[in-house]
Amino acid sequence: MSNFVSVANEDGVAVVTIDNPPVNALSFHVRKPLYEALAALRDDPAAKAIVIACAGRTFVAGSDITEFGKPVQQPELRAIIALLETIAKPTVAVIHGTALGGGLELALGCHFRIADAGAKLGLPEVKLGLLPGGGGTVRLPRLVGAQKALGMIVSGTPVSAAEAKAAGLVDAVFNGDLLAEAVRFASEIVAGGGSFVPVRDRKEVLAETHIEAFDRQAADLAKKARGLEAPLACAEAVRNAITLPFDEALAAERQLFQKLVAGDQSRAQRHLFFAEREVAKMPGKDLQKRRIERVGIIGAGTMGGGIAMAFANGGFPVTLLETGEEALQRGLAMIERNYTVSVSRGSMSEAAKQQRLALFKGSIDYADLADCDLIIEAVFEDMAVKKQVFGRLDAVARSGAILATNTSYLDVDEIAASTSRPQDVLGMHFFSPANVMKLLEIVRAEKTAPDALATVVELARRIGKVPVAVGVCHGFVGNRMLAARGAENEFLLLEGATPAQVDKAFTDFGWPMGPFQMGDLAGLDIGWRNRKARGLTAVIADTLCEQGRYGQKTGSGWYRYRSGAREPMPDLEVEALIRAKAAEHGVARRAIGAGEIIERTLYPLVNEGAKILEEGIVARAADIDVVWVNGYGFPIGKGGPMFWAGLEGAGKIVERLEYWHGQTGRPIFEPAPALRRFAESGSWEEAGGAQ
Ligand code: NAI
């Protein structure tokens, strides 16, 4: 007996209870007494059957991931499962809450699994760049079939109890007192003398596999993996379950797991897993939060509409304010259209759509914002307009209401100063489409009250966002670094690269698309208008816009597009334009390789991140990684720009930045002191602070 594992006997059924709050992770201090308890019960004639249950809010929700990458203390999970499979009396896993990862693998070691109707079951290891290494890839296919197993393992998404029952993963689903049902279930098997075969020995379901169909499914997944190793390893392991004897498949799974766990990709993904949990750590996080029940949004354009949907999806009533009836109706109609698309795709029911729509209240009168607890402004990106809006808000908002701006670049301190309550003002920088994108930069202005910040950070989680607190600077973390990433784009073209070459270097790196494809998708006219407003120019992009080439929406931009298609096709006219501009500016053209493209785009990205860190705009380098992975598609297998800097070698980055600085004299390449310190210490924590 231990504090973490206890055993009781109920009418001949041994009830083993794991109690390791908060999620009953399979830490060493659980595994050891669990193994000992099961070994004793195996030979105990008083126990006719064994059920394994958990105290608290969930079944075992996973392994203890703090143990990853460290030497394993025996007994490991696999030994417990192997022991379970030698027990010649019925064993039953009793699942409530979530059975995830090692938790589900433990359950797969039992003869039977019963679940609470609200339970969820899954193998999410792939999200950490791993595969289920405790036999999950070999046992799950024996219950649900190889194709279903592959889908579950590669997506990492848990299934409901009902789906698990239909698939054959659980034997029974109950409402009510699950433990009592479990004891009854086990007793009935003992009394009825029913057969109980360990999962490892089940053959029927696997025998029905069509290997060609499996291989087609695996090939489809490989195409989507975008350079990630774990999904491919998952497919290989599940295939082994079909083609190899059980023990060989299990040994092969182990080898694949060991390779992944020691690799850079899994290290990167585990870094991100922890980083996303750390972001909320900030001074004041435990302060009493402000009450947020109704949310007001000003501006029903692209962002305002999306932000309003994000809150309605989180169950919040929303007041949407526009300048006039026509703009308001246009905004509301767009929201309704978006929900209608969700219904037609089957991702939302008609009833849910009606429920969401009922949460919206449209208005053209500022007085209607008086009952809002949080008001987010998403009007034109123009300081004068924003100040005017905040002045009016100041007059109508209730005392203590949080006033937020969705500005992409503007100075939030200046906006705050246009009110009499700067302590209540902050930035909430959503990303487009705001109802979909997970990242939310929360901008802490000079006078923002810590409790206002903490309230919004917590609220962000409630609407499914990943909040990162950032300080005030032009473009905050994401857009400021994006500008650094793109600063060399036109130079690369003038000096000899094509848009397609640059984009290919990006997609080969693992980005979903390169900067020129991205520009065509977003619309080149946006940057053009911005440049004009700020008195800036871009030799090639400006000309494209003057020719009416705005990107996908006009059928041409950096690329050509067939009518209605999104597939970019290289355009000889653009290449001719680039050559002409190079000649005009006296730039000699030469071949430019992928390595140079990465050095001149991603090294400045890292360098700008180092500057942001040393200026104290973010608390941790990992916060920057969270921004880039969730907002800009930085490949997760590389862990975000700051983590990747370590993989790439900070010394090398500094050296190449110095080289390009020497070549061009451009400040973008001047290595930040924090980057130099990182190159010496290998730790952003030591390198970060201004010195
Ligand atoms: P938009 O032009 O689509 O929408 C702006 C809306 O605000 C229009 O419907 C307009 O009628 C309304 N509006 C203007 N002045 C108003 C006032 N005084 N009172 C009430 N409504 C008013 O612009 P978008 O793209 O939605 O941008 C809004 C803000 O969000 C800007 O600050 C922008 O920088 C920021 N942002 C935009 C992103 C994007 O990808 N479009 C991403 C993140 C932030």
C-alpha cells in the first residue's frame, strides 16, 4: 500500500485505486506500488477479478512527461502492462475523465475497459513528437482495426466514450456510479465464467485489415506530415502490428520511440508544450480577476467580426458597434454567413448556429456599451480614429471595464493616454481569422493595471486562445519580427533569386508557405497602402501593385493564378520585371542558394527576437516561440525561432550575421548583444536581460 495506490476487496473483486493528483500521471511513485499491488493480487486467491480505477477527476491522463529524456526508473509502464497480461483472472480498467497516452495504454493491458459516458480516450503522444511507446500502436489496432488506430494515433485527438464503444475500444459505457458498475461487471464475468483474452492475443479484427487501404491512408498522412518524423513513425509502428508477430512489433515500437524521444523534433515539441503552459506566468497572475460577462466590440469589419465570433463561440454575449446601420448589417451578415458555412460543412448544428446568433446585439449607439465589462476596439488602423473612439469609450464605459485595442502596430501607451483611465487600457492583438487563429498577443501598456492584464490572460484561455503578454513596441512581437524576416526579400530577388525559389526554401524548412505566396494570399495592396502612408517604398512590390497585381484576389501578384484557383504559378513577366529593376539599380545577378535565403531571412528573425528579449518586451524567449508557432506557422518540429537558434548553432548565426552586416551594412544583420550572450552560454535565460 502507498499513498498513491490503494487496494480494497469488494465481494472478491480487488479494486486498485490510483490517486496521484491532479491527473493521475504515471510517475515512478505510482508505477512502483501499482506494479507491486498487481503482482500480489495475481497470486491472491481472495481476488477473483481486478479492477483498476482512479481517484479524483480523471483516469490516468498520461505519463509523467517531466520524466521524458531521463533514465527510466523501473518498473516502467511496459513492465506493468506485461505483468497485467500474465494475470489469469479478469482485469478491468475503469475510465472516467480522460484516459490519455500511457493511461490508455495501461487500460489496453487489461482484458476489459469500461467507461463513464463523459470519458474521452486517446493517444496524443504525436503532439509531443512521439509515438505511444507503451504498446499502444500494437494493442489498439487489435481492438479497433489498423486504420481506425492509425487515425487516432496520428491525429492524437481523443474519442468520446460512445465512439470508443462503437469502435470496440471499450466494452461498456455507463452513467452514474462507475465503480459500482465496474465491480458488478467484473463479478458477472467471474460468475458467468466468460472468456477473457488479453488484447495481445486478439486476432479477429486485425485479420480483417486491407493492407493496401492501410498503405494508402499512411501515404496520405505522410504527405501532410510536412517534414515531421513522428506521424511517419506512428504509421510504421501500426503497420508492424499488422505484419509482425506481437512481440516483434512491440520491440520495433520501442526502437522507434527511443529514436524519436532522443531526436530534435520531439525535444522541440516538448519545449513548446511547456512553453504554452508557462506563458501565463507573470507578476499579478494570482490577483483577483475582474468580472467579465458581456463583451463589446467596436468595428464589425474583418477583425471585429472574427473577434465577436470568438467570444460568442466561448459563450459570451457580444455587443457589436458600427458607425452606421449599413456597415453594421454588413458585419452581422458576414458573421451569419460564416456560421452558415460551418453548418453546411457539418461542423456545427443549425441549433448551435441559432444559439450563437442569439448572443449578438448590434448597435450604432455608444451608450449601448455601458453594460460591457470588456470593450475591444477594431476600427481602422489610424491613431486619430482610435483616439477618438477611446475618448468616447471613456465617457460611456462603466468604471473598471477593460478597454482594449486590436491595433497591429500603433502605440498603446498613446491610445491609453487619450482616456482618463490608462490603468484599464491594454492591447488585445488577435490574428486573422480571429475566430480561428489561436494566438493572442496581450499588450501590457506602461500604466496597465496588473489585475486587468491577468483578467484578460485568463479570459483568453476561456475562449480557446493562447495568450502571450508583450510590451509596447512597433508591431509587438509577431509583426515586428515578421518585418525583420522579410526585410531582405526584395534584395534577394534583385540579386538573383525568384519568388518561387525563396518560397521553396521556406516550405522545405517546414513553413506552410513562403513569404511571396503569403503576400499574394493576404493581398499585396495592404502593405502598399501602409508603405505609402509611412513614406516608404519597395521597388518590385510597388510596381506590381501599380499594375493592379494585388495577389490571389486579382488573379496575379508575385505569381499567376488560374481563374478561381489558389495554386501559384511562376510568372515570366514578374521575372522580367525583377531583372529590369535589378538593371535599373545596377545590381548584378547571381545564383542564390537555399542556405543563403535562410541566412538572410531567418537569422534576422532570430536576431530581432533577441532584441525583443533584451528590451524586456517578453518575459521569456519561449514566449516568442509560442507567438511564432501559433500565429505565423513556424514549424513545430523546430520549436519556434528561439529554440531553433540553439539547434542551428547561435555561434554560426552570429558569425553569418556579421558577414552579411559587413556585406550590406544593414542594421538588420547587426547581432544583438543577447544573441552573442546566448552563443556563449547556450541559455536564453542567462542571455536575455538587458545588461
Ligand atoms: P476593416 O476595415 O475590415 O474593419 C474596420 C471596421 O471598423 C469597418 O467596418 C469600419 O466601418 C469600422 N469603423 C471605423 N471607424 C469606426 C468608428 N469610429 N466606430 C465604429 N466602427 C468604426 O479593418 P480590419 O482589418 O478589421 O482591422 C481593424 C483593426 O484590426 C486595425 O487596427 C488593424 O490594424 C487590426 N488588425 C488587423 C488584422 C488583419 O489581418 N486584418 C490582424 C490584426 C489586427
